[in-house]
Amino acid sequence: MLGKNTDRNQAYEFVLLDDLVPDDHLVRKLEKHIDFQFIYDLVEPLYCKDNGRPSIDPVVLFKMVFISYLFGIRSMRRTVEEIRLNMAYRWFLGLRISEPVPHFSTFGKNYERRFKDTTVFQDIFDEIVRQALAHGLIDAEEFFTDSTHLKANANKKKFNKGHVHKDAKKYTKELTAEINAERKRLGKAPIDDHDDDETPPPSSGKKGKGEIKERKVSRIDPESGYLYRTGKPEGFYYLEHRTVDGKANVIIDSHVTPGNVHDTQPFIERVHSIHQRFGFWPKVFALDAGYVSNEISHFLVSNEIYAVFGYKRKGAMKGAKGYPKKRFLYVAMHDYFVCPEEKLLTYRNIRKDGLKEYRPDRGVCQSCPQKNACLSPSQKTKLLTRHLWENAYDTITDNKRSAYGKNLYRRRGETVERSFADSKELHTLRYIRYRGLKKATMQTLLTSACQNMKKIANYLDRRDGSVVVSKAIRRFFAIISNIFDLKSKTPIHVACG
């Protein structure tokens, strides 16, 4: 017999909100294992103490944002609609069934008036990392770093052409000091890497130090950068540079730059930032080929950090002729090269950029039978260069050939790359919601914090569940032992947790 329910919307029921939330829902795990009380201490200086109307509870305000990023809801307007309908979200916020949800613009107004130029988002991220550290999810042994492109909220076809002065590269004081020591040993004058000259505008016709480059500047989001890399999409993007710990894949650093910033630029600064905020120094680093540089290699080796790079193929320069550098044998012990004809190219000079020059003796190349194949038409003698810090890069290259180094680099796929994949697929970080570098940083920090909270809650929930199971197993064996004890009348004592 077919039954129909005609008055299902007219019934009054008395329900307990707690009964409507499943026991294994993520919000229950978060409420149980994450301490959100630290938010009050962070934002208290940003609120007036003795004037104005009572504000919305800041924990409720930030929990609304956490819901948006945790469950992949793409806007605050949509998040508020979901909270109205979802009893689990209401339970997490502490809102009754009939209680109104704060307006979707509430967080935006608070951002503009209170949080815009503060470190509150970085502080929230850091506190969640400290909670993960307290629960044993971070061992600060192996770090994995990479970057990913995030689509800016800007049309790639709407841009202006801007002239940008690209300064001649400033080298670190350490490198300059070592270069001057080498030049002194060679009997050459020291270099000065200070450039205080102002570069004139392109329209003046005057020449200045550095290089004038033309780049695309978005009319919609000028702080984004135009990304143009092989194998990457072309357009206006931001880059998130992320570092995760190898134990439980907890994100320990997230930093945003425009899309046209090279991966090597913020790396050393971010390592120092991690050390300053959390007090630990990495022992092992696994990096993509995009981080290959002599400066980073020297930094890692000099700080006794075991590191591996991805393979980076160095092809010959376009249009270059003659024998490539790889055909010459470098003898590190004596610091010289040996050519295919077994002639020596010795160290003669060092440039301002740290490149050491190697040449054979005068007349050697002109009398060589292979000079037409070895030299380009414009060369009279062979010249090879090697960076002052290239020994550090060779050390890291040797690390990659070891069994541990190969396994370490292979683990990037299950650590930092997996972390990025989760951010984009589950937490809507494929696109930047807002415009401007500060708001992009806010989004990445909150997304990373939510990923860490989710990881902490699930890890502790599984750990507590395993304890319960182990206790049940011990009780079961205790009962079985007691049964056999009654039959055999032999006293058996079983410790039961």
C-alpha cells in the first residue's frame, strides 16, 4: 500500500542540536582537539575596551572563515547560506537552530577596520603549527619546499605595458668578501658592490646602471605578476612558496609572491623566518630543480644541511659553437680543467659575479689540432668559468645520487606536492579570491592553517580510537583468560587497562 506524508512540514519537534551532528563529523574532531581560545588574546588589542556596542564573538567570526576554507566553500556569501542550513556548522559556531547567522559582509568589514595591516593571520597560522608541534606531529628533521601558481583575480588580456628598472644584481656581503679575498690573492683590485646611482626614466635617454625591462602590469590587480614559464599557464598569477615537515606533512611556512618572482629569491629568508618563529633548524631539505643556485647551495652546505635538488638540464647556449664545458674534466684538488687534448686550463681571474675564469697558456689553443671544433669563430683561446661556490652545488649533486637522496627526492610527491594538491582540490586554493598581495597572503595562510587543523584533528582522533580498540582487545583476552582459568582452576592474573 502506497503511503503519503502530507503534513510533514507542519509538525513541531523538540530536538537537541548536539543529537543532529554525527559523532565522526570533522567539526566534532576540531572542537575536541583544537584550542581556539588563543584567538581572544590575538585580537583583544584590536577591539575598543570601553566604547561601542558588543561585537560578534571573534572566535565565531574566525570559525565562519575556517568553515569556508575547510569545506571548500568559495565565498563568504555562500558560506553563510550553508551555515543557515547545516546543523553541524551551527553546532561548531555555537549558534542555536533559530539564531540568525552573522551577515556575510561582517568579516570583510572587520578585515578593513581591524585586521588589514596586522599580523593576525600569520599569528593564527603560527599558533596552529605550535599546537601540531605540541602533539608530536612535527620532528623538524626533513623539510620539503616547493612553489605553486595561484590564478590571480585578473583578466590576462587587460594590462598596461610598464617600464621597470631591473637593478644590476646585488650580491651578498659574504660573497663579495670572498671575491675580494680571491682578487687580493691574485693581485687585483677589490670590487665595490654598492650602487647608489638613481636610474633615470626611459624617456630621458640617459643611461644608468642596470637594465630597463618592459613588463605587463594588470589593470585589475597590479600586485600580481605575469607568469610565463615553460609548461605553466600564461597569465597573471601569484606564487605560494610552501614548506612542509616530513613526519606528518604539516605545513610550517607559507609565503606569497607575485607570479614573476623566481623560486630562489625568498628561500633563504623563509628558512630564517621558520627558525625565528619556531626555534628549530632543518637538518634535511628536498628541493625542486627551480631552486638550483650557487647561493642556495652554499647556504645549505655551510649550515650543514643535507639537501637534494631536482635534476636540471643545462643545454648549450643558443647559437654557441665549440666544445661544451662538460667535455672538460675539472680537478677540484688542484682547481683546474683538463681539455680533451690533455692541456690544462688554469685559474686566472674572478669576476664581480663570483665566476672564476680558466684559460690555457698563451698559444696552446692556436697550436691545437682540435681548435676549429673546440673554439667558436670569435675565440682565439678557450675560456671556461666556474662559480666560487660551485663546490657546494657539487656536494648536493652527489647527495642526489645516493640511495637516501633518491628516496628523499621521491618523497616530494607525497609531501609538499600532495599538500598543494589537497589545497587546490579540497580547499579552493586554485584561485585567489581577492585582489592584492596582502589578501592573497591572508587566503593562503588561512587555507594552510585549516589544512593543519584538519590534520591535527584526524591524527589525534585516530590515536584516541586506537587506544580504545587496544583497551577493548585487552579486555577481550582478559575474559578469555578468565574462562580458561575457571576450567583449569589455575590462578591467572591479567592486567587490564
